[in-house]
Amino acid sequence: MADKNSNTMELDSILAEARNRRGGSPAPSQAPTGADANTRQAAVSRNLNDDFIVVDDDRPAQPYQAPSAKNPRSSYDDYEDATMPKKKKKKKTALIVTLCIVGIILIAGIGAFVLYMFSGSGTGPQSTFSDNVYVNGKSLKDLTMEEAKTLMKTVENDLAAGIKVDVKAGDKTYNYTKDDFKYSFDTETVLNEAKQYSEEKGIKTEDKNYEIKMTVDDSTCKDLIAKIAADVKQDAKDAKVTAFDPDAESMFTITAESKGKMLDETTSLNALSTFIKGGNIAGTVEATVKEVDPEYTADYLKKNITKLSEFSTVSTNNSNGNENMRVSLAACNGSIIEPGETWSFNDHTGNSNLESNGYKPAGVIVEGRSETGIGGGICQSSTTIYNAAILCGMSVVERECHYYKSVYVDAGRDATVDYGNIDLKVNNPFKYQLFMKCWMDGTQLNCEIYGLENPKFDDVEIHTSDPSYFGNGYKVTTTRTYLKDGKEVDSDDLPSSTYYTSAPSSGTSGNSGGSGNSGGGDNGGGDNSGGEEAPAQEAPAQEEPVQEAPAQEQPAANNGGEGEQAAQ
């Protein structure tokens, strides 16, 4: 115990001397007591085996302070732990320094990488192009991808603004700009290629220029050509007969033909598409316009209009009836029937029940009995025209037979009329005009029809069946046969006919068999005997003679419409 106290005192003496050398205050002369003494004793015990202690001469002297009871002093702050070897302390310091350096380098690397990715060259969202990349001559230096796309909009607009295409079609020129075309650009592809090159700048350092290309939609070209074609189209006009005078030496007045024109759409579309696809978006394209020849020229008509059919009948009527035939034929003479047109007998003759139209009283049949009426006899005119029409191939639209079979024509080939009620209507089914010439020569009624020959047939034959009898009448059917070089090539049915052999009984209507007219036609031309073509046992002959109705200067009573009163 005495040794420990001695050592403690020695230590205090050394410390005091050290403080004096550093200019500090002298240590207290009294020895510490209590807990402080125990602490100091522990420190001395830890250094009993040390040969020396290290004193920090550079540190300013600190006055000694006794440790408090709450915070007892466990060691002296005035000296370093002499138990730690020097070499170990140096290694520890070096390790710490090394770790610090590595950390700094690592942090700097991460920062540089982040900066590279988001602020400099690279492939990140904000990476930029290098300074040696161009698109259509515009530098992309330091631009991000989004900025480059924005810049390329100006390039696209410049390219589109350069579209100035003129299409010349004949004597017309059509001007088109960007507003008339649909187009697209390969901007996305070009920028991606430029970006890839920019990222390889360490390998390739030379300047690189890329070109954005514009592609015009083919459908736009088709639409433009179609519009041009519609505007260019001009139909050819056939030569045409504009006047027909059957009594003149040169019957036909012909207006000359004119050529048409049309766009060759296939050739023109190929020319425009090739021009656009070749990058030639400004310039002139020659469209192909072709002439269209008319089908019929004036020379052709002069050489080929010919008589297609003719038919004649002979009148047995009186003078007034013959006059009515002449007037009605004259009204129909010179008719021009256009392709597809339906010709009407009543439309040309006018109201045949009016004397003011030139018609006279003549014999008619009313309810199967002979009477006198205005316009009697004109049914022979309509019958003559009907036969000429069916012989040239015209279509029958409306036709009715007489009450009695007519003596001036075969059964099934007559055509009665009654203005306002019954009409004869025929249609021109051909591609060219038909021309009708009608006249009366003495008692002979004539009709000729002119036009261009139909290449499908060169002759027409009319066949009527044997009668099919019933009660006081009979029915026949009529067929038309078309021939070419003597061989049948086609046929069709004409309207059937029902005739009566006697007047209807009192209180019954005439022609109940279905002709539709209660009268029987012209008195002067009718044959009401019924026995001319029928066997006596099947249809007993009626011996009632045919009589001319006496001419009268005034119309028959209530003859304003002949459908129910009289059929000529």
C-alpha cells in the first residue's frame, strides 16, 4: 500500500513538472481523496509496467479539475494510452484513409454516371446528340430526342411545301399542292439512326447527314386522276338526222358527228405515281388523253339508212272514209322515233272525233252495228302502220283488234283506235332513229319505215294461228319470227285477237270476248260475216251483209269518245 501511494505521488510530481514546462498552473499539493484517489490509483496501476508515458507538449496546460461524483474520472486526459503499440495505430489510420478515398471515388463515379445519363450524351430520356450529326442539313448538336423531333417538324413542313405538281391533260392544266396530297415521313427511323451514330462518336468522328424522305399515298394519286378524268371526259356525238321530209328528194337532214375525249386513267396514274415516288414532287406530269370516235358518222348514215319495212292496204270505204285515212296518214308522215321512244298514233292524229281537225263523218261500228261517226276509216291507217312497225322489229306497247275481222288484213294483224280510249303504241328498241313515211295513193294506204339495219336479223315473218272458236266468235294468236340468212334466230308473241261473228244480243255489251272495245271498227272495212275463215258446223256463218253507212255532215249523237260508242 505504501508502494502504491509512492507511485501515485511520483506520477503527480511528473505531471506537475510537465505542466510547469508548458506554463500551466501548479498542480494542487493535496492528494485526491475518496473516489478521485481510487481513479488515480487505477490509472497508475495500468501504467506500472510502462517505462514511460507520452506527454503532449503542444497541448495547452489545463487546470486540474476533480471529477464529480456523477461523472467520475476513469482516466487522465493529459496523456495517451501508453498500452497501444505505435505500429497498430498507424495501420488503423491508413485503413481509415484508404476507405475514405475509395468512398470518395465511388461517390464521384456514381455522380458522373448519373450526370452522363441525364445531362450529357447517352441513351437516357435527356441524352443529347453529338455535334457531328445532321438531318437534312440541320445540326442536332446538344438536342434531346424530343427537341430533335420538334426541329424536324420544320423539315417536314419544308418538304411538304415543295409539292407543286402540275398535271397537263390535253389543253387543260391542273395544279396541285401539299393540300391535295396525303403524305408521310420516315422521321422516327432517321432520328433513331442518327442517335445510334451519335452514341458511336468515339468510333466515328466524321460528320454525318441523314435525309428525311416524304412518301405520298398512292390513293391520293388515284383520287386526283379520277377527278381529272371526270372533268376531261367528253362524250362523242353521233351524227344525227335532225329533219325528215319524206316528200323531198333528199329526205334526211343530217347533223355531223363530233369526237369525244377521255383520260387514259391507267397510263396517267402510272405517270403521276412514278413522278411522286421518284422524289420529283415539283414539276409537270403529262396525262394521256385519248380521242373517242362516234359510232355513227354523217357519211355512214348517208350510206346506210335504208328502208326496213313497208306495208300497204286497199280501202273499200267511201270518199269520206278515204279522206279520213288520208288526213290521219298525213299526220303520221315524217315521224322521227328516237331510240327507246314510244310512238303513239293518237298523239300524231289529234282528236279524230273533231271535224275541226279535218276529219269527216263516215261509217263506224257501234255495239256491233253499223253507224255513222266522225273519223270513220282511220282504223285502216293505224292497221297499215301497225304492220309496218311489227315487220321492222318494233316492240308493241298497246294494240287492240276490231270487233269484226277486217277484210283488208289477215286476222291478228289489225289495229283499231278510239281517240281518248284505245290507241296504237309501238316502241323503238334499237340504238338508232327510225323514220316513218305514210301516204295514200288513190285507195291504197302505204307506210314505210326507215333506219339502220339490225345486224341480228335481216327479215321478219308474221304467223297467225288457226282460229279457236267459241260461241259467236273465235280467237287467234300471232307470232313474229326473226330470220338471219334465212334461219330463225329469235321469235316473240304479238298481241292475240278475239273476233265476233255477230252483233251482241240486246242488253249485252259488244265484244265480250275481251277486245276491250264495244264497237267493231270501221264499217266500210269490217267483215262481220264470220264465215270467211270458220267451218259452218263450228261457227255458223252470219249472212248479214256489209253496208256502207251514209255520209252525214254532223257527228253521231254522243260521239265525244269512241271507246264505248264507236271504234273506227
